[in-house]
Amino acid sequence: MSTEPVTKPGFLFRDEINGQARLYPSYVNGLTGKAQLSIVLRNKDDKKPVKVTTTRKSLAAPSVYNPVRAYKTLEEFMTAQPSEDEVTVGPGEEVIYAASPELSPGQGFQNLYDLQTDGPLDVSYLLTPPGLKPYDIGRLEQVGFNSAADASGTFPVSEVSWNIDARPLKQPHVSDDRR
């Protein structure tokens, strides 16, 4: 999660996805006016469309408490009903997959999306003044960073399961060791 406010409009993150992916955009509006966070998908293949299925999502409201709300977004994501929303990105097309409500200065926004694609797509997160149009995207600069310190991004794994043999447990044990 990026807790540093974004002070210039532009591209915050770029990556390629193919197959299963988890998107986790989480940014704070550091502009002097209202802004909007958008997720853009681009199909670089000029011959084959790519189908995108959203299998699960959690949509949080903008908040100045963004950094401390991550647990709530995750809780809502884990309890959300499965989704089957689909969009097709045509050959060579770029689409705005999702856009936040307007964010006032200091407000943050975070969402979680699990996607399944049937081909490769570029995914980008952008912070712009409200009302981004697809033809405006080419004028934006890279202002963010793709680094390990920035936990917003894309993740290749969207399913985790634990199988634990709890038969030997006689009673619950809660550790208070916080070292």
C-alpha cells in the first residue's frame, strides 16, 4: 500500500497480467484538487481480443483513513460473493476497467479485484483529474514507482488455501509474544 500522497497526475503503476491476477490499487490523492484513480487495461495484440472475467472484488469508499482501512477492505473482499463480470478488450484497444469516485485532496482509495484473462494485457493505475477519457491517456507521464516498497500492484496468485490438522490441539493458544 502506498501511503505517500501522489502529488502529480499520471501513471502510478504498470505491469502485464495473463491468466489469474489480483489487482490492489491503493493510493492517496496529494493533488491540490479533486482526482480520480483509474485502472486501464491495454491489449497489445492487434489480432486477438482478450476476455477479462472479474471473479471477486471489494470496492471501498474514498477516505482520509485509507491506510488504516486496509483490513476492512480485505475483510469485505474475503466475504464478497463470487462475481462473473466480463469485459472484452478488443485487438489493440485500451479500456478504462474501473474508476474511483472523485477523491478530495488527502483522501485515499483502495480496492481489490481478482481477474482471469484468456490472454496477456497491460494493466496501469492512473491518478488524474476527474473525467479521464481514453484519448487523454497518451498524454500522461509515469509519476509512480513499481517497487517492492509499493505493495499496490498486481499479484500472480489469487487463491491461497491452508490445510491444517487441528486434531492434536486440546485448547486454543493465543501468543502475546510481540517481539
